[in-house]
Amino acid sequence: MPTYEVSLPDKMESKINRVVQEGDFLNREQAIEELLSRGISVYNTTASSSADDSYDDPFGDEFDEQHDPALRDDQGDEGPTF
């Protein structure tokens, strides 16, 4: 696996440390890898050939199938909900 040296602003480093301390990730390495993966997944990378096509997206179809309930079309006649 390739390794990279990256300089991060203090604010970003603090945020990464906070999510690790809150238990969202096991360690800084996992947090950085996961956050980079999420950021990269925003871009349409499927159009170009990737060197690592065997990568398993940890969010996969389950993440893509989630929907914002506020965007539902089937609001019904129940009136406003809060």
C-alpha cells in the first residue's frame, strides 16, 4: 500500500483527533483513510480505470440506498409534521 506525507491545517488535525477520541474510529490511520475514501467517493471515479479495482467500498450499496426522509414524495394528507 502506498504511503503519503500530508500537511494538514491545525483545525483539520483537531477535528480528526476529536472523531478518534469520540470513538468513531479506532485510530488516526483508520480515520484518515476512511475520511479520504468518503471524499474521493464524491467524485465520479468509475468512468476512468482505477489501478485498484478490488477496493471494497465500506459503505457500498447500503449507503447509496439511504434516502433523506425530508425529500420523500409520499407525504400524504396527514398535515405538517415536525
